[in-house]
Amino acid sequence: MEPPMELLEAEAGMLLKSRSTVTDAIIDLAGGTLGGITSVYVGQPLDTVKVKMQTFPTLYTNGLNCFMQTFRQDGIARGLYAGTLPSLAANVSENAVLFCFYGVCQKLVAKVVGGKEVKSLNPLENAVSGGMAAFFSSFALCPTELIKCRLQAMREMATKGQVEGGLDRLKIGPFGLTKEILQREGFRGLFKGLTATFMREMPGYFCFFGGYEVSRHLLTPPGKTKDEIGPARTIICGGFGGVALWVSIFPADVVKSRIQVQSVSGVTPTFRAMFLKILRQE
């Protein structure tokens, strides 16, 4: 005797639910990893310019001037693409952890707000999920961001005498710099700027996922779901989310870059102290 259709449907639903969290986490992990790799190779030269101007604002008149000086002095590989390996590690680890925990946090938020389905979460609830997920990704991001920022600003630090060895320090790579920090400062030395990273990442990804979901909602054609908007509209939504993220976090990003680069002297300023210093002086 065949089991009733209702029983088969219930068993299928239980099977989907039992595998959904793990399977979705793996899919999100893979998607986040590929997204991180792509973003590094597209954006690394501009990220180098950004970090240099954030940490040494009086050395360059504008972004183009910084770009051209970096290109003339150090070329592409050692100049514009300085810190690519830690940047790659930073983006891959951040995106992988972020999107993995984003799915988990969505399920948690769905339960808290009354047992909703994840697909029925509104933009605010998705934004909260993103902000929560960013807490976990900050731990993966902070050490690699520290190495990346110091490598990107190494010429400026050497020129100003902030590091030993002068311009010979430009030859140090990510592994050598990591080893040096571990020897001098221990494991905790890799987490300088963690508070600033929290202050950047959590509000930032609240705005990113909020902006992304709002734009997906607005761009969904009548009669379709937001998962059926197609690649072009999804890219536009991702761009909108990125703008929302960077507009909201840029002050915190400046503070983080300054802390991670200037802490090379051994003294690590607090987020509040650095924020107020920048506000007063600049």
C-alpha cells in the first residue's frame, strides 16, 4: 500500500528543511568566495590609492595624482597591486564567512520574527541579518586587512621614517610582514584595528543588504519574485548595495586604515581617539 500523498509531501519537506541550512551555507560560501576573488582583481589598484590617501592625506593632491605617482615609482605589481595576496585572502575569507553566516542569520531572524520563511523576510530584516553576519566576518577580515594596508602604505611609511630599513622595506612581502608582526607583537598584533573593523563592517553590511534587498524589491516585475529578476538587474542591485555600504562606512574606513598603519610604531590609538583627532585636525 502506498503512503498517502500528504505523508510523502511532509517527508519531502522535512528532508529539504534538514539539509537546507548546510546546503545553503555551502552554496553561499562558494558564491562569496568567487565574488571575493573577482572584486580583488577588479578593484585592487583603486583600493591601494584609497588606503594611501586615507593614511597620508597631505602627500597627494587627488586620487589621479596618487595613482600616477604610485605607477611611476613602483609600477603595477609592486605599486598599484601591492598587498594583492592579503587582499585576496581578506576578500575571500570575508565574503565566504559573510555570505555563509548571512544565510544562517536570515534563518535566525526568520524564527525570531515569528517563524517566517527566509524568502518572505522584508528588506529591514535582511539588513539586520547582514549586520549580524558581519560580526563574524570581521574576525576573518581584520588580520588580512592589517597586512594589506601596511603593504599598500609601505613606501609612505618608509619615506617618513616610520619603519626601520628605509625603502628596502618595500621588498618585504605578506608572509615576511606577518612573520615579523607575530615575532614582535604576538598573535594579538594581527588584530589591531578590530574594533574599527566592527564599526565599519556591521553598519556597512546592514546598509549593503538593506540597499540590495530594497533595490531587488523595486526592480521585481509584476507577477515575478525577486529571485527571477535576472543577472542584469541583480548586478544593478549589487551596485546599489555597494554604494549604500561605502557611503555609510567611509568615515569608519578612514579611521581603520589610520589605526592599522600608524600602529606600526607600537602604540595603537583607540577608535574614538583617532576619530576625534581626524575630526579636529582635518
